[in-house]
Amino acid sequence: ARRAAGAEPPPVIRAALDATERWITQPTDEHRRVAMRTAEAAQFSTPAGCAALAVYFSGGSIAPVDSPPVPAPEFVCAKAIAGAVIAAAVSPDPAQAPDRFRAFVAQGLDVVDKLQLWG
């Protein structure tokens, strides 16, 4: 999503990207809920909006703070992540999507390797 946003993304896109990255490094419920607000502002049709939406659906309750907890529907986080990757790969030039998908897979594998998730 950050790559698709370009060097100088509009403020609402930058806010969604920043909120997503903030939650990745500090996965608190407050940061998760901020990500949802920034996702709405960035719009769910953008890679940044989809990424921030995925953060919101990653865990915790999707109900208002003072309400009984409501879990996110199954697989909705994964679907939002897929939406972010697909939208990032096809914009702004769909003809470059195959190369971008390969680059995104390589980037994902690099991140997994660095984090040693399956070590």
C-alpha cells in the first residue's frame, strides 16, 4: 500500500498508512480503532484504506467501545489484505500488475524471513 501511494500521498492516504504501520509496531486496541477511522477517510477502494481496514478486522471487537464485544466476521481481515495487495498491484497501470505481484511476494517473504515467524 505504501508503494502504491507514491512519494507524496494525499494526507488521508498518508494517515491510513501511518495508522497501519503504528498498529503493526504497537498493536493496541486504540491504534486498531484509529486505523478504522483512517481507512474510512482513505476509502476502502484504495490500497491504504484496505490495509487500514485489515488492521481493524485483525482482532478485538468491532462493536463500539462501551458495547458488548462482537468479533469480526471470519476471514474478513485476510480479504481486506488481499484487496490492498490487488489494488496496489493494478494501480496506476494494470499492465504492470504481474511484475508488481512478484515484487510484493518477494517483499512479503523478506519480511517473514526478517521476523523469523516460522523459524
